Amino acid sequence: MEVSVEQSKTIQTRLVLPSDTNHLGTIFGGTVLAYIDEIAAISAMRHARKAVVTVSIDKVDFISSAKVGDILKLEAFVYSTGRTSMKVFVKVETEDLFTGEHHLTTTCFLTMVAIDQNKKPTPVPKVTISEREEQIVQLHQQNKRNNKA
């Protein structure tokens, strides 16, 4: 069985509040990671229609920061599957409420595994990814490789 990438697409928005930020008024990286883990899990559960656990969070790229009053827009989708695992791509952008400007803040690749009622890995359907999403993933993977150099 194959499932379209559209089934796993998930979007969340959040307001950056003072309690989310450090002494510089920018969001804590750990807060962003918690949001990323949550949306990746939701995306993977939508794909598999099963409970999931996080197996790994790949290198996270914090590209720019978000400040108090910014809107965070998180987007996630499953782009690859194994027998029980799913690779999830997450992108985080800010939106300035006053100017409407958007800026990429964070990208991340995660691996999630579907589990059954006994908390044992269980098979997931294959994903059918569109050319657009494939290009997005390839672009960010290439950027990740270039940043390692």
C-alpha cells in the first residue's frame, strides 16, 4: 500500500511569547526543538495512522532567530519510508505581524518509527512523494551537506 505525501502534510502556527524567549528576546532553541518533535510526530502519525516514537533528530540547522511577537509557521511531511520507519522533513519560518515578511529560521530531518499496542515497531505504508516535495527535501539536504564543509 502507498500513501500520498499529502496525507502527512501538517502545518502549525504559534505566537512567540516572552516566556518562550531568552534574555535577548529570541526564542529558546529547545522550545523550537519541542515544536519540531511534536509536528514531526503528528505528520508521521497521519501517514502511518499509528502511534509513533522519535528515533533520531538529524542535524538541526538554526538559520535565524524568532523574537517576541513573531508568528512561527511549522510545516512537516513524510518524504521517505522504510519497513517501520518514516523520514520527516520540518521547516520553520517566522512571520512579522506588522510587515508580513517571512524568514526561514530552522530546518530539520527526523526519523520516526510506528509502534503497535505492545510498543513494538510495526509496518508503515510506502510514501508517494511529489516532485515539488522531493525538490524541497533535496535542496535542504544539499544545504546541510554544504554547511558541513
